[in-house]
Amino acid sequence: MILYFDSTNISMNLKDFKTTKERREFLEKNLKIELVAIAKAHVDEEKTIRCENLIGSTVLPLGVAGPLRISSFAKASEDKKNYYIPLATTEGALVASVSRGCKAIGLSGGATVSVENVGVTRGPVFETSGIKESLKFENWLNKNFNLLKFEAEKTSSHLKLKKLGTRIAGTYVYVRFYFDTQGAMGMNMVTIATDEMSRFIEKNIKVKCLSVSGNFCIDKKPAWLNFISGRGKKVWADVILKKEVVKEVLKTTPKNFFEVWLAKCMIGSAMSGSLGFNAHFANIVAAFFAATGQDLAHTVEGSMGITTSKVLKNGDLYVSVYLPAVMIGTVGGGTTLKTKQEALSIIGAKTSLELAEVLGGAVLAGEISLLASLAEGTLSKAHQRLGR
Amino acid sequence: MILYFDSTNISMNLKDFKTTKERREFLEKNLKIELVAIAKAHVDEEKTIRCENLIGSTVLPLGVAGPLRISSFAKASEDKKNYYIPLATTEGALVASVSRGCKAIGLSGGATVSVENVGVTRGPVFETSGIKESLKFENWLNKNFNLLKFEAEKTSSHLKLKKLGTRIAGTYVYVRFYFDTQGAMGMNMVTIATDEMSRFIEKNIKVKCLSVSGNFCIDKKPAWLNFISGRGKKVWADVILKKEVVKEVLKTTPKNFFEVWLAKCMIGSAMSGSLGFNAHFANIVAAFFAATGQDLAHTVEGSMGITTSKVLKNGDLYVSVYLPAVMIGTVGGGTTLKTKQEALSIIGAKTSLELAEVLGGAVLAGEISLLASLAEGTLSKAHQRLGR
Amino acid sequence: MILYFDSTNISMNLKDFKTTKERREFLEKNLKIELVAIAKAHVDEEKTIRCENLIGSTVLPLGVAGPLRISSFAKASEDKKNYYIPLATTEGALVASVSRGCKAIGLSGGATVSVENVGVTRGPVFETSGIKESLKFENWLNKNFNLLKFEAEKTSSHLKLKKLGTRIAGTYVYVRFYFDTQGAMGMNMVTIATDEMSRFIEKNIKVKCLSVSGNFCIDKKPAWLNFISGRGKKVWADVILKKEVVKEVLKTTPKNFFEVWLAKCMIGSAMSGSLGFNAHFANIVAAFFAATGQDLAHTVEGSMGITTSKVLKNGDLYVSVYLPAVMIGTVGGGTTLKTKQEALSIIGAKTSLELAEVLGGAVLAGEISLLASLAEGTLSKAHQRLGR
Amino acid sequence: MILYFDSTNISMNLKDFKTTKERREFLEKNLKIELVAIAKAHVDEEKTIRCENLIGSTVLPLGVAGPLRISSFAKASEDKKNYYIPLATTEGALVASVSRGCKAIGLSGGATVSVENVGVTRGPVFETSGIKESLKFENWLNKNFNLLKFEAEKTSSHLKLKKLGTRIAGTYVYVRFYFDTQGAMGMNMVTIATDEMSRFIEKNIKVKCLSVSGNFCIDKKPAWLNFISGRGKKVWADVILKKEVVKEVLKTTPKNFFEVWLAKCMIGSAMSGSLGFNAHFANIVAAFFAATGQDLAHTVEGSMGITTSKVLKNGDLYVSVYLPAVMIGTVGGGTTLKTKQEALSIIGAKTSLELAEVLGGAVLAGEISLLASLAEGTLSKAHQRLGR
């Protein structure tokens, strides 16, 4: 076979160049463009970078919101701690808005946060001859959990298999493996571990693994499975905002806030067929992820969740957020880049759980500020002043 | 009222500093950290940056995939064009994978792309006294569309109101305004225009606007409304991959590819309750958005959509992607940053429609390569080699 | 080929018998059972029955709720009318509960109802060679709407083609035809009309109809398409319940009612990933459909929708329901059975729109009563007394 | 307070009459109608009927499909058994269609069925002061499971509490109790048991039960929670249809069948945002439920699920169905009516598990026949002949 290739149209392959500079210069020359800033912004050592056909780096402005005052449910004491929150964004008003939320939280005595480590998931799909074999395979998986765990944990000392769940549709058996990946977000290591288990399964009971990911993970796609069963970390945060703070800092009233929340986050999201019953989780999650070196595509999971609010008997305003699927880590992946390391040092979280707690508080701050703005009709004014 | 504020715990407000440098130095001193890379990577002029409490910039490695060979449905001629695709990512294997997909596409004669400009949407919520008034208001909106259009278009010469849709639940009337925002993604300008129309409505028929966004937009949240009705731009791309190319470049067979696609993107996504019937749209969308200055939180909308595949009678492999809600622009927002401008110059798209076409082709390439990897069980091996 | 058939195991084919009696007697003898009640309850003339292998009839108890006092938004006058509501059910407390809701509505001056005739839908799927041909086909459909309409309306004088919508995924083109079917629910006639159009399409532009129903109708399955775009009839109903009525008839307070509604119909349904943001639409819809000869499988569409509630400034309680997809008729299908005709005569609705209005009011009454019961914790007590 | 009541408009209350006959006669006289058939069809003793304001009974034609040949996964032996399937319907062609599916199954050697008893669920919602108390309450629930179980099982000897699951959103704690209710569908008894547990909880740890049902059950509403976690019984059925049978009985080919299934049940349902990835589960479920005395509103849960199909290497056709949430019983509720008892005697199932198995097989038969009809374009012709 001779593969036809029109060499006049398709230029030299970028991966044939040896250095970033050569690639960049090839593009500059060939396309008659200049890539000065991309070269200048390239501040990391290349050996630490995982990105092929590299030509340099691209930047995002980095602002800092806070301080955010939170206490963790996990800690025995009631000690509150303050955090600065680095946010990488090009959306004017976002950092200011989160900061305003932090101020309201701080003046009300701080927020409470809590994180549950559900575990990173990988969901391969296996193929059988029909429901009889599928059901037998399901039994086998449950009986041989410890063997599978042993196989999985051989692949990395940083990984524990926590549990598995199965779903059967005819010849298809979907298995959802949940892993503890310590400080790492861990998708790569769980893929390798799942691949190892899949080969073990194929060898031992002759059930074929169709795909190491059968979208039962389900990774980087909006999905009720992640909402209902959780993925990565479940994160909660709440605060009781004093009515004076609502008035002076947020320029609205608890009642107006509540009514906008109800019309927008509840009924509006229902009318839209949404998995996001919130005001703008994704804005804070994306900016926090970009600042701290997380996988940006996991913003998808992070956009799901529920904000609740309530006017208390004494007139204060209760607000909470719940994010069922936060994929986050403090080591590995993009966190090794210098600017990300520095951003992480601003936060100072010692574990990925603590990092998720800070994210939870930041999302709560963002929800508070945006819903308050909408309640007072100042949203478009804020955007006019800061956004353009 | 005296707002209690514990000055020993909550440090000086970052917005009180006048310069980026002062803010950065304050944090360095206070937290005993170094922010060297964040300072160094700060390559843009600050007056062009929309980010409060700025302390510098954060970077992402920039790789280039391609060339991607596509022809646009919109163009009368069948002329194909090649594009290089800048992708900002920290996920090893992603750029290589998209490049492999581009190679398979190119060797098969190129892909077809098409974009429909649905329009950027803003969905305010209004409050009435009940369904009678709600239904009357709905009638009023439809009858007075031209008046509303006039009000909206007063706010910017770059914006056209295309149409509106309404949904009623008791006292709540949700209105979805669709705008043509030319080259810009345009969320800010449509918010301002919607605010203007809302005030006009309040003045003229005494129906109260509860919130300029009632989550009927629905912005940055996964939602069936966006999937079904579209948002921003609908994007399609497809290709017929020659069976020889599938074998030599993708190392699998059309039949294996099809079976993995069916088990994963169709049945797997159904079992997960997903709005993403695809392999990994979000990876390519996030990397493309980060490279070209789009709003990263719009990765959420971009993760929705369907990949289809089919083994043709002659043994070739047909693959298509459909993204119902792509929020993208070539001007405004993050596109004004230097590194983003340079990335856009690599692509060379003249309009936001053309930019969306290239994204469509890149997503198609990414789907092809990942599904092929899964089909041959090489996914985890690729990650082992490139990802760690 | 000789089809193997084990005659000792698979008994004589029921369709070989000529009469209902013979079939019944065959089963009685063969299975050693008695089918006395099934014979006795068989009150219709068989020529009017559409059910193969008939052996008799099965019964459901029929209760009557009401009177329900409603006024229609469609009518110019404010005249209110009272309706009795026949409900076929075996769930104790249901009729009593709807009656209580009707009483609360009546004592508060009646409810308002409104119906929009979206149209019955059929959604065939066509197959093309790829997105180019798909997009051309979409254009052709829009340009030739009148021709299609002519073909469709040839098949029945009771049917009008109102509009069509299309969605494309690669080689698949889904078309949603909306029909006005006058008094009939009309699924059969729209299937025939769609089949006629599909053949016309195949003949004229060589695009193959893969299936006259491509689940883009989407019939008898829960789906956001029906929720968002409507199907059959959209139905609204609302009422302002006087606070005294809430207290004396419903034994709760507006505030308690609101809090249960919020926790259950809003947040609870969000946490469950539901398309039903209501308390129990399906109960009333199923009982009303069973009483009036509707297709029971359309209970699925009828279970979708939103209940809203609000405590008004004067302390009264506002409640509304919205059902986006009610499939209902007054002629054809099961409505021709004698007991259904009699039930329809109890209601006295002159059109399917009026019938849908009464259903809307009945559903509102059912929501009011159940939510009130839950608010006062009396649900299980009511079930204990009436249900067993 | 004097409650205004317009006695000229709202007629005498139906519950004031003592007998069914009096109520019927009142309506006949008042509305000038005749309720002859409703009286005649009233074949049950009233003391066994749970329906208030009774005026008689309404009927549905009863047809019988089959025999259906199935073997149960649960049984050690491979013995196959034949069942007749009573179906109550007014939709012409439905019984004939299921019968045709049964014939194809029988000629191919029978189908395999399997049922998992997930348990009937009730999902109350509790209210706390915030996430701290919510998380503590969650811990308490898990620690005190045995105490709760004891309280629940006091209320009925026919009920076992199997497990519980919780979800937290701020002040709201949703608890999903799973019960084994033996042969009964059991919603009433689980409501009473849940009410008992809720009072125990309120007494013991001062957490308030807002509503005994918080839509986390979630009952009679389409919801991903039921799809993903199951409710009542999970039911699977599959069969390998011989290619000769597909040709001679179903008048199509395995390949055509597969292509229609893919276009309709997979891609079509995805495009519609559906929870029903099947052809028409709801038709068979509704007709089976109406025949056997199940709660018709549970058709909603029964409409969810997935049909899969595959062309095997030898050219045969594999088809399977999966229903994740079947609410069904052999005792209690509507099953006590005479005509339902007789229909159950036709099936002869000894347990609710066996009854669910037969339903699974019937749904499989219905899917096979309809998809085959669509594949050959005969759907509208069948409806023309039988449906009108």
C-alpha cells in the first residue's frame, strides 16, 4: 500500500524538530508570524514538562483573592485559618467578586468546610457472551476483590484500590474502580492500575476488556453518575452571613438573595435540564485549577453541584455549596510547573484534602458574591466597570 | 453597627496595594515564599489585563498539533486547508494524540467541518403574579421583539439580537435571548444588553426582573437546554478514514474502533447518565481554549456532544463529532493577551466561525486517536511513556 | 430451513382461536384456572376493541374527586366552572387527597388553568453519507416544508403538520414533526403521516429513512427534549390559597408547605437527577388517564414537570404546576370504550384542550394535598387509615 | 373567619353519600348522564377496594401474549418454562407484537432472565443547622443502623430494612432507605416504617424530619438516581435470535435490526436527553402492570433502561434488555382485585421475583418485535391494519 501524502500541503512534521526553539522558528518562518511572548513566557525547565511538540508557554494573569477564613470539619478544634486564593483568569470582576465573598465570610466569623475522599475512578468495560456470564463475572469480581487490589497496588506505591462497583447491560459489564491516590489527582496511575487488573482478569477468567475506559469513570464529561456517586473528592462549605454584613458588604438583603437563588439556581436550573444547581461554580474552579496546575478539563466535573440558601429566624443568611466531584491534587501533573508550585505555596495547603477545602471555601465566596450582585441588579454594572 | 474584624487574623487587603509588584512582595514577605516565576512569566502590559489583585502570571506549556487538513461546508469550493493547532496542556500524550489523529485525517484526504452560529445566550428570570400575567408577558415579549432588539443593540455596535424563547413556571418567566456577537465570545456585552432590555421591560410593563441571569442562559453549567437548543456555535466535523490508514497510523481496525466507540461513547455514557457521548472532547477543548484565550469555564459547554462512527461497506471507517455548544471568539476577553494573539496567529483563522471549524477538526482528531488507542489497549502504555 | 419447535412445551397459539370465549376457556382448561371476573367485566362490544388475543377485560375501581373549580386563561371572561374528576386507582387515599385539594382550591376562589397545544410529535431518523449531505438535507426539509405538509395531510383530514425541527449527528439526521391532531391523542395518525412523508423524501432526494421513529419523538420515555420543547400539550395551573384555608382544610401553614416543597420538589429532585420537580404528578395523571381512556404509557411524559410555591406578603400561599408534555385526547384510542365514554361525560370537556385543563387543575389539587400532608407529617397516618 | 363557599356552584360533596350506587345516581341525575357500563363492570366486593368516592369500575381490554419461553439465571438447572402474558391495553398491535417477539424467542430456544432485588426505597429529608451537624447526623445514621432497622421492622413482619444511603446539601440530609418487602410492591409499608424511624431519629438526636418523602426515594418520577442505583427490582433478559428466525418471523435481517437499534435507542435517545435507551419498554410495562394490579404510576420507573443488540459472528442476533427500577408485587395493592388475581393466575408466578422475570422476558419480546418492524418499515402498516 502506498499512502498518498500531498507534501506541498502538509508541512514538515513538528515532532521531527529537536528543540522547542527550532519548532517555534519553523512556525515563525513558515507562517510569517512572531512568537515572541510564547518564547519569553517559557519559564520552566523542559525536562519537567509533559507536552509534546512544545513551542514555549502561554500565560494567564494571576490574581489573588482573600483572605478566606475557614475551619475544617475534619479537625477536632474549632480553629479557623486564613488562606489567600490564587486565581488565574481573564474574566474581569472574578477575583474582586471572590474577594468580596471572602470579606463577607470573614466578617461573619468564617466558613465551615468539609471534604470526603471518594476516590479517583476508572471505569473499564468488559464483554461477555450474555447476562449469564455477565452476572457470573460480577460475582467473580466481588469475590476476588483482594486479588484485584493486589494487582492494582503492584503498579504504584502511591495508590490504594478502595472499592469497586459494577453495572451490567447484556454483554457489557462496566466496572468502576475507586482509588485513593494520596496527594495526586492520579488519573494516569489509576489508568495503569486498571490496565493491570484488566489483563489479570482476561488471563484468569477469559472475559475480554473492550476498553480500559468505558465512560463509566466517567472522566471529563458531565454525568449524573459523578453527581450521585461522587468522584475524586466531595466538597462542602457553608457559612452564616450576618444580616449586617449582607447589607454593608453585599449591598442586598437576605430575602432578596434567597429569592434570586431560588429563581436561578433551583427553578432556572431545573428548567434548563442542568446538573449545575449553582450560580457559577465553574468560574472559580477553572481559575483555581489554572492557578494551581490541575487538569483544566476537570472543570467539567467541578461545575456540577448545588448551592443552598436560607433566611434564618434571626434574619441572618445561610449559604452552602456542595461539589460532588472535585478532581484535585498537590503533586504530579501540572502542579510541578514553577508558577503552579508558587501558587500552591500561596495557599500553603499540606494535603490535597486541605487544598480541596480551600477550593470549597473559594467557591462559596464566589457564589455569595455573584448571587448578591444579581439580587441587587449590579451584575452588568460590575462588568461594565471591570470587564471592559 | 460595628462589624467585628479580627485584624490579627485577616491581613491587609490586597487591593490596597497599587502595583502588582507590591502585592507580590507583600505575599512573599508575609507568607515567607518566593514568587519568582510568577513575576518572570508576566509578559503582558497590565492595562490590557482584566484581573483584579494581580500578582503576575501563570504559565501552561504550549504544544502544537497538526497540520490538520479540513474543508469547510460553508465554502462553495472543495478547497482543503491545513492548520496548525496550538494546545496548552500539562497532560502528557494529548498533543501527540491529536497530531496522530491529524495525520490519519490528512492521509485520508482531510475532514469536513461545519459551524452554525446559534448565538450567545443570556437568560434572565422575571417574576409575575401568576400564570395569567406570565402568559400575557410572554405574548408581550413576542409582539415587542423589535423594540427589545432596538434597546439591546443600543448598547453595542457589535451585537445583534437574533431571537428569544420563553418558558413559564407559575410566577417565573424565563427568557432566553440569542445574540450574534460577531468575532467576540461576548458574554459581557450580552449581559449589558440584557440588563438594558430588562430595565426597558420593567419600565414598560411593570414585570420585575429577578435576575439578569436566571440559569436559562445557561452559562458554564452542564445542561440539556444547551445540548438540545445549542449555545454559541454548533460544530460538526467528519472524515472517512481509509482502512489502510486505520491499520498503519492508528494500529487498529475499523471494526475494533467501532466496538470500543459503541461500548464506551454510547452504552457507557448512557449507563453514566452523561451529556457527553464522546471519548474526551473536554481535553481538546480545554487545551485549545487555554491556548487561544477563551474563557476556560466554557470547557463545560464544550464537553457535551456526540461522537459517531461506522464501518463502511468498503471497510473504511467513518467518524464524526458534534459539539452543540461551543463558546468561542477571536476578539475580546483573553484573546487580547500577547501569547494568545500569537497562538491565534498560528491558526490564522479570520473569523470566530473559522476558529470554531478548526476546533471541530481538532476534536475529531483527538477522538480518533484516543478511541484507536483504547481499541488496541495501548492507552495505558502511551501514558506510561509520555505521561510520567 | 426447518424451524425447530417443541410442541410439547409451547402450547397452541392463542390467535388461532376465533372468539374471546374460546381463548379464555382454553387458558382455563390448560392452566387449571378460573377467569370468571375477566369474563364478567367484559362490557364492551368487541368490534370497538383494539387488542389482539382478547380474553375479556380487567377492571380498576373508579372514584370521583372534586368538584374542581377552575377558570381558563383561554376564555375572555373570568367565568369559573366546576368539574368532577373521575380517577381510576387502587392507591388508597389518592381520590380523597385530590378532593381535599379541590376543596382548598374552591374555598380560595378557584384555580387558573392554561393549555398550549404544542402538537403531537413523531421523530424519524434518516441516514446520509456524512455531515455535508446531512446539512443539505436539513436545508431541503426547511425549503420543502409545504410539500411535506401536503403529503402528511393527505393521510388524514384530522391532522395538520405544524412545524419541524432537525438535529444532525454525522450521518444521522433526526427530524421532529409536530402535528395538530384535533381531539385525538393521535400517535397512530402521525405515524402514518410521518411514514408517508418519509417515503416522499426517499423518493425525492434519495435520503434513506432508517426508522419512522428515531426516539426523537420521543414517545413514552423520560427525556429532556420533551421537557424543554414540550410534547402534546403544555399545561399550567395555579391558585392562591387563602391562609385560613391552608390552616383549616390543609392542616398546615403556608411556611411549612413552602419548606417541604423546597426540600422535596426542588433540592430533593436535584439530588436525585430527576426530570420531575414535583410531589406526585404521575399519580394523578395515571389515574386520570386510566379513567378517561388515554394511553397509560404516556404517564411517563406526564410525570415530568415543575411545581412552584411561594408565601405571599399577605400570608397566603401561591402554588402552581407546569406539565410540559401531556398526551391526551377525547376521541380515538381507548376513549371509545364505554366506561371511558361515561367517565368523559362526567367531566363534560368539549375539547382535548379543555380535558387537559381539567387534568392540570386535578394535578394542582393533588400536589397541594400531598405537600400539605407531608408538611404536617400526616402522610403515613393517612395511608394507615385508608391504604390498608 | 367565615370561609366563603358558593353552594350554587359547588355541588354536594360526594363523600357524603353512603354507597357507590348513591354516588353514581347523584352524578347521573345532576350531570344528566348515564353510568351504565361503570356500574356493570363493578365486579369486586367493595370491602376489598381501596378507592374513595367510589362510583363503580372502569375496564381495559385484556389480551394474552405468548407463550414466552424463559429460563431464570437464579435457578441452578437450565430448565426453561413457558408463560402466558396477560396485557391490558387499548393500543392495537401491542399484544400481537409481543406475541411475535415471544415466537421469535421460542423458536430460538428461549430467553434468559435475571432479577436482583434492590429493594423498595423511601427517601426522607431531614433538616440540620449546617454541614457540621449534617455530617454528624450522617455518622450517627451509619452507626445506629441496627437500631433504625429494629424500629422499622417493628411496623410490619413483612418488611426488612436492607441498607441506607445518605446525601448532604448544606442543612438538608437526604436518606435513602432500602427495604425488602417480600411479595408486596410495598410503598405503603415502607412509608409507615420510614415514618417510625423518622420519629425515632427526631426523639433521639433532635434532627427534624422535614418530609417523610424528600424525593430521594424517588417515587414515580424519572430520575437518574433510580437508573444508577436501582429501585425495586433490577431486571435483565437476553436471547440469541437465530438468523433464520429473524428472517422468517421478524421479516428483517440482524444487520438492519442492529442499525435501527443504534440509530434509535442509542443515538436518538442521546439526542433527546432521555433516560430510556429503548424502543418502548413503557408500553409493555404499562399493559403488564394494568393487567396484574400494579401501581400504574410506576410505569414511569419502568420506562427507564437500556436495550442492547449485536450481530454475532455466525450471523445470529443478540438482543438484551435491562430495566433498573421495576416496582412490582404479587400481593397487596391492586393485586387483590378479582380480575388481577385471575391475570396473575394465568402467569402462575410464585414470587414477585418470578413475576419480574416474566415481565423482563415480555419487555424483551416487545423490543424485538418493534425494532424489527421499524427495521422493515412495517410499523405504520401494522398500525393501519390493527390500530384503526
